[in-house]
Amino acid sequence: MSERMKPILGALVTSIVIAYVGVTYLFAPIMANDAPAGAMMPAWASLLVYNVIGIIFYDWVNQQVNAPVKSGVILAVSQILLVDVYYVLNGGRGIAAAGASAVVLLVAWIAVGFVYGKLLGGGEGAPETAAA
């Protein structure tokens, strides 16, 4: 762990600086003047579009990781960090809703990884064994 401390701290400082500057001087001013007029499409269509984009992204992640269930966990944790940790900390979401959201995200992405792996021709973690 000690050999990773320098890059971890460097990445942390970089993340904080870019997030602060980006939110303060780019995102927040745009957000303040960009109130949506309403939904772009019906809820069912939004869910469909979101899932198509999400599965295409999942497939790309899995191509990099080569472990379907682990790829699902990576996506779930990424979403949980944003919408269930960050939003709770900044007051945008309650703790109970965040907990429920985290469970749904974990179950959904792990199930996606399991099914993807099975249909790819392997077991739960296919193709981890095919990497050899």
C-alpha cells in the first residue's frame, strides 16, 4: 500500500481540484441557467434508452476487464458513488432512498454480469478462465 500512497494522493488532489474548478466555474453556472422544460420522452422510453446505452457501455467495460460479474460490480459501485454517496453528502438524496438505490444497482448489474457471462458461454465469471 505504501508504494501506492503517492499516486493515490496525487490522484485525490487532481480529482478535488478539477471537480471544484469544473463545478464552480463550468457546471454550476450552466446548470443555473438550464432548467429543463420537461421530460424529453415518456418514462418507459427514457428507461429503454438508458438501458441500451448502459448495456453498450457495460459490454465495453467487460471487454476491458474480461470478467462479466466484476464488470457489473464496477458499474454498480461507480453509480452508487455518484448517486448514493455524493448526493447524500450534498443533500440531494435521503439515506433510505440511497440504500434502496444501492441495492437495486448492485442486484441489477450483478445479474446483468451473470447473464452476460452465461450467454457468453461460461459460468458465473466467464470468460475469466478463457483469459489463459
